[in-house]
Amino acid sequence: MKRVLLLIPVLALLASCGTNQTNGEDQQTDTLAIQLQEKAQKVFGTLPDTAHNPNNPITAEKVLLGKTLYFDVRLSKGETQSCNTCHNLSTFGVDNLPTSPGDDGTLGTRNSPTVIHSGIQFSQFWDGRNKDVEEQAGGPVLNPVEMGMPDEAFVIDRLSKIEGYKTLFAAAFPGEENPMTYENVKKAIGAFERTLMPKAAFDHYLAGDLASLDSNQQEGLKLFMDKGCITCHTGPGIGGGMFQKFALYGNYWDYTKSTTIDSGRYAETKNPADMFIWKVSMLRNITETGPYFHDGSVKDLGEAVKIMAKTELNQELSDDETAKIIAFLGSLKSPVTTEQATAPTMPQ
């Protein structure tokens, strides 16, 4: 009986030690998870609800006009294309084609990037030639390979014959003697695009909800940061904040198998320092917006991730590492609302 009584406290002590060890491991795991989240918050910051531009205040009337123009095929010469044709809001702001056909069916030379979250980028287009979404909105309309309108006057002349647009412009730009201008077309479309800022699971994670990312996604996030992807893909857009050369190691076309060699920003500036310089792409919704790279030359996201690791970081990713990074990228998925993706009634 004495031996039994002596064993009871010993067993209780052993059980207590096991519990303490388990609790200690759990606490360490929780601490590492919190540290990962805190580091991510410092690197990526917070996605704003709206991408404000002090030079183009957002109003409900301006957004309605901008949305209407965004979906209106009458902004193209042959009335075959709208902004939404290439930047389809029902498919995450892209058309999922390598390059897009224009008003007369001619294919462009560069992939149509998503318009969702585009308002927070430091510049627009693959070569960064426009400073903001307002300036960008006017380019495709007049591009002969895209929407094909001959000039600004032609656009305004067509819109001025539509009574409903007279009302929409007057409401969007009150107090202006002549509100229907090409500058206001750009401002209205830009205002609408600045409201396309849906939140993803990753945003909830950054706000403190660690459970928004599963363990696989958190491992992918850690790899994404530790491998050096955040050298370029930082900020709320997970990119879109700087220029970078593609490729830093080797020739990009040797990896992408591109049929045409595009010189990037150099084609716009003619500055030798800009040869093969590109705006760093945002990675939000990247799992939904393929094919990838400026010419849509790579269909598979895993292949694109490995190409970026090799050409920008000179690293070889294993299949397991690639899968985990893709899992993290999946946490960046965020569709716009059904209302935003649905065309309004067109003015007559």
C-alpha cells in the first residue's frame, strides 16, 4: 500500500511535466505565428478601402458615370469594345488571354493586367508610362490597336449626342459650364476604378486574424518573405510600387519562351538604362489572372513562380516550396462585388 501511495505523486508529476512541455510548444508556435504576422504587416501594410486621389475627389455621381463609361462599347470606334472587354470585372479584371484583340480584331502586344486594385500602383501600364488610373483611362480609347477612336474630339462628339450622358456628366461635375470633356471622361473612369478595392483573406490576416490563413499558406508566406520575393513585391498591392529589370539573371525569353523580345520601358523612353525594365506587377488575384508576364507567355502559375525565383533571385525552388508559395498567393484572391461587375443601364 505504501508503494502505491508513493507512486501517485510521481505519476502526477510526470503528467504535469508532459502538459507543461505541450503548453510550452504551443506557446512557442503561437509566438512564431504572431511574429510572422507582425513582419508581414510591416512589409505589406494595409489595403485602403478606396484608392483616393486628392486631384480627383470621389463622389457617387462620378463613380456612376465612370462605371457607365467603363462598360460602354460606344467608347470604341466600331462599338465592339468597352474597358470591361479586356478588363472583365467578372473574371478578376482580366480577359485571361495572352494579348487582347482590339476594336478591329488586331491583337495587342502586351497582356492586359487586372484593373482591380490598380489605383494604388505608383504608375500604370507594364512600362509605367502613365502616372495614375486617370491618365491611363484615356490611352486605350485612342489607341488604334485597342479601342481605335481617332481623337478626343471624336469621343466627345459621340457622347454629346447621347442625352443620358449629358445628365450624368452634369451630375458628376456640378458647377462646370461644360462638364462633358475628355479630361472628365478620364476622371470619371478613374474614380470608378479607385473603388475596386476588395479585401482578401490575407487582409484579414494582416489585421490580426491569424486563422484567415491556414498553416500551408502561412508557410508559403514565410517562404515568400525569406526567399526575397519582398525585395520587389511589397506594399498593399504586393507589388506595383517600383520598376525592376526582368531578368536580373539571364534573358527572360530563355525561360518564358517568348516569341517576341520586348525591351520594356526602353521602348517608351529610349533610355539605355531602361532596357528590359518593367513595373513590378501586383500579385493580388494572381491565381486568377493568368496567363503571366508582359506577353502572357506562361500559362502555369507554378512555372511563373519558378521563373521569377531563378531570373530575379537566382534561386531554384523545389516543387514543395513552389506549392506552398502558390498556396499563400491564393490568399490574395478577392473578387469585386456582383454590383460592381454588372453593367449599368446604358444611357440613350
